[in-house]
Amino acid sequence: MALIQYLTRIQFDDGAVSLLGAELALLGVSRPLLVTDKGIVGAGILAAVLEKSGLPQDSAVFDDTPENPTEAAAMKAVARFKEAGSDSIVAIGGGSPIDLAKAVSLLATHPGPLEQYAVILGGLDRVTANKPPVIAAPTTAGTGSEVGRAALLTLEDGRKLGFISPHMIPNVAICDPELTHGLPPYLTAATGMDAITHCIETFLSPKFNPVADAIALDGLARATRWIETATSSGSDAHARREMMMAALQGGLTFQKGLGAVHSLSHPLGGLKSVKLHHGTLNAVLLPAVLRFNAVGAEEKYARIRAAMGLPEHADIAEEMGALSQRLGLPASLAQMGVTPDCFEMIAEHAVNDHSTASNPRPIAASDFKRILEESL
């Protein structure tokens, strides 16, 4: 079992979920609310986690997490947390249950409304350590939310905002690659491209953090090497392990900031007219953003090529588009059901997104609109 102490406490290994009960005891808690979604329950993953961890089968559960977590769902989960007399939260699932669990922990002890804790509205210093502990057990290899300091939620008015603080990082991440073995090929590919995007965008961020740079490049090398095997051969234990580590590494580099891909995928994910998967959006947007950010980034692009094992003059944007195509992901926003009538609104939201500040090249609303048109 690999115990990693970096940003938070991480248990990484096949079978690591068996440590869940022990980790709760170390935190001094014993009545967790299990935050998950109906897909996890229907697939039998929740029951397996309860059995392997030794937690009571009648543990309190909130399984109504939507595909993109919302303020409304967070309030329902908080009510369940209080009704059950819970003292902690265990998130089991992909990025949505983990982000929702972070919001539940926040709202369990911090007065509403939720909006006041959004980072772009000055909420960073309003989030305190006075929160019930959170343990995150990811069932996908992509978001890195299990070690991330951010939760992304869609408010009642449709805005998708980031709630960011060191106090939002889960107290423990239990990364058990075996929990991803049943992930369908499409979701394996889409969440894997999310991890790849995290590694690329954090490496390109202009902030000075050589430690994060090294982690991002190693994660990128792992993910691009193993994503196709994990997608085509879901039971390949080594590929699943490598992808979970790559996703974890993408999350560990979040401290350095993301970029324009996420500036756009965040508001697009908040659209009510069409349901859009975050990792798939990132895969579709990544080539156009890579072309935009290439100006003046020759040295960093060379290091990305080296990490991916590409020839010296390979076009990274084309390589990423080709990888997505081989994985069976959509090639355009139009294929995902996005229409250009929302581009003005999305571009304005993107300018104000917290990820825009760490894009390697200054970017305006007009640039975001051109990227959307190129990706359409």
C-alpha cells in the first residue's frame, strides 16, 4: 500500500478502499454520509465499497448527485447530512459526487447562500477549516478532484462557479484502481482526456512551480501512454493503475492553475439546454486552445512533445485531436449538441472564470468566441 503525503493524505493501491473505516477512525469520526450517484449504486460499486471497508450496510446515503453538481443538490444533501446526524462525508464516484461532497462539508457549517464562497466573488477567505472531514474515493480516473482544492457547482441562476480553498481539499483520498475496472470505454476515454488536459494546462500555466511542472509532465506521459489500453481493455489492471495515477497527478498540479480549456468547459457544462460531459468538452476544446496558446510557448511545447514521445516538430493540437478520434470521442461541439447561439454568453463567462488568470497567453472574449467557432 502506497501512503502519499502531498497536499493531503493519499492511500493508493489496488484494494485501498479496505482502509476506509480505518481512515475514518483516524479522523475521529464514525457516522459518515456517503455521497454518490445512482449509477454507482446501480453498478453495485457502493455495495462493494461497504463490504470491503467494513462500513455498516445501513450507512446514511445521498445518491441523488446530478451529472453536473448543483446548488440545489448540495442543499438536499446537507439536509440529509443533518437528518442522519452525520459527522463526516465520504464521496464515492467521479468528480460530481466528490465536488458535491465538498460543498456539503462547506454548507454543513457555513451559512448560506453558497454564492458568497465562490472564488471570483471574493469567497476564498470566507471558507474556514470549521468543516466536517471529507474522504474521497474516486471511481473514475480523470477529475483529480480527490486532491483538488476546488468544487465546481451550478447555481440556481445557471452560473457554474468555482469554490476554491485549501480547506476544500479532502482530508483523505483513497485511490483504488480496482474501483475503475468496470468503467465503460466511453467514460474511460472522456475522463482520461480530462486528466490529460489537467496535466497540459497546469504545465502551461505561467505561475512558478517547478514541482507541479514535474508532476504534470509525468502524469501526461502516463496518461498518453495508457489511455488507449485502458479504454479498449478495461480489465487491464496495469493500465487502470497508470490512469488513476495520472488523474491523481493532474489533481496534485491544480495548485498552479488551469487555462482556457477549463474557462470554456465550465460555463458550457452549466448549460441547461444540453447535458455536456466535462471531460468530453475538454477533449473537444483542447486542440483549438493548444493552437491559440502556442505563440511564444516553444520551449514548453517541446517538453510536452518529449513527455508524449512525439517527434520534435509534431503538431500537439493535431496529435490530441487524433487521440480523441481513436478513442471514439466527438470531434466537435456540434456533435455534442452545442449551437452557436450561446457563444456570446459562454465567452463572457469564460473571461470571468477563475482559470483564465492562469492561461499562458492573455485571452479576451473575442478570442474565446473564435475558439468556440473553431471547435464547433
